[in-house]
Amino acid sequence: MPDTRTPAQIEADLSSTRERMAATIDELQSRVTPAAIAAKGRAKVKGLVVDEYGGVRVERIAVAGAVVIGLIVVRSLFRRARR
């Protein structure tokens, strides 16, 4: 099927496509900036320790604390065993 658009219509289509592509590239660039990535990471962590009402999820903080203490104990045991 032959293209029945005029040269002006083709130029207008190309210009429109170019503008959409530029907007898409700008959006992608803003998503991958270090600040945007850090903000996304902070939001994930906050979602793990804060409930939907803004309160702290004590049980998750306790589990994280227990894991940290466990790692400290294991590390100190390995250091003693190496002496």
C-alpha cells in the first residue's frame, strides 16, 4: 500500500516522533540518576520498617537487630578461634 502522506505530513510525523523520543530519553535519564536510585532505595527500606499508618514495625527492627548481633557474635568467635 503506497504512502499517501505529503512531504509536510511526513516531516510533521518525524518531528512528533522526535519530540516523543526526546521526552522518553529525558524521563529515562531522570530515573537512573544516583539521587533517584537512592530515593527509591530509601523508600523500599522505609516500607520495610514503617507500616501504612507511619508507625514503626517493631518486630522487623527486632529481627534486624538480632541479625546484626548474631553477625557480631559469629565474627568475634571466628577471631578467637584464629588466635
